[in-house]
Amino acid sequence: MTGAPRIVALVLAAWLVTAGVARASDDDATETECNFMVGLCRVATQALERARTTPPEAETLAYKHQREAELNVRAAKDAARMIEERHGGKRPACFADPACSFLTDE
């Protein structure tokens, strides 16, 4: 894992540790995780749409948009995996947000 997904994963891991140390209530932590997750999903969904609508004739731009979309999706999937692990393998309800639909494509 390199680049943006690694940074997002490290930030999320650090946040999860500090959230545990601070002993935030489970509801507050879940809400914060959900807001974070849905935000990542929206960024990834926008990147996927941008990549999809870039004309193939603009090869360099199309490649750039495709690569950015892949990185954003990977970051969201990595974060989703960590959140699931924190919840004992169960996905919080917010994973059903339409912006996160690509998470079920695995």
C-alpha cells in the first residue's frame, strides 16, 4: 500500500487508537466513523464518475483520473475494513449509503 491509501489508513488507525484511549462512547465513535467513511465514499464516487466521463482521446488525463479513482476506492475499502474489524466484523448501517455502493462489489 502506497500513497494516499496508506496515509488515509494511517490516519484512521491513529484516530481509532486515540478514540479508544479517550474512551468515547460507542455511539459517538460509530457516528464519527460513519461520517468519515461516507466522506471517503463520496470522494471515491466522484473520482469514479470523473474517470468514467473523461474522454479516452485525452489519454494522459484519462489515465490520471483512472489512477486517482483507484487510489480513492482503495483508501475507502481499507478504511471500511478497519472499521469492520473494530466492530467485530460487522458493518455499521452507514455502509449502506448510496455513495458506498462500490464497497459491496468485492
